[in-house]
Amino acid sequence: MALPNAYGQYNNSKILTASPAELTLMLYEGAIKFCNIAIVAVENKDVEKAHVHIQKTERIIDYLRQTLDMKYPVAEHFERIYS
């Protein structure tokens, strides 16, 4: 059935048409989701799953840090939060 492909196309379209603010929100939502999965994995003593999802969360945070525009004072606050 073509449903998984249709879902993938929808997600791709959603990302390509999103505004910068929407993309940032998607990144935050992804980081929260992966962090929650990692927490459950730690509670279940699933070290590998926890590790994978912690790494995904870290990659999102690293990306958010790299894309900060430091000419705005608020960026320094976000930098401290991310670090």
C-alpha cells in the first residue's frame, strides 16, 4: 500500500513549506520527543535506545546553537540555555 510513502511525502512537504519559526518549533518538538523516549528507555534499562535518542536530542540542540544569530542579545540567553 502507498500509505507510508504518502505520509513521507506529506512530512517532506510540511518541512519544505514551513516558515523559519515553524521549523524551529518542529526542532523543539523533536528534541522533546526524543528526550522523552530516552527517559523511558533509561527507566526500562534499555541503554542502547536511550543512547540513540540522547544523541538525536543533542544533534538538534547543536543545530539550534549553530544557527543562533549572535547579533541579537536574546541569542546569548538561548546559548546559555542550550549549553
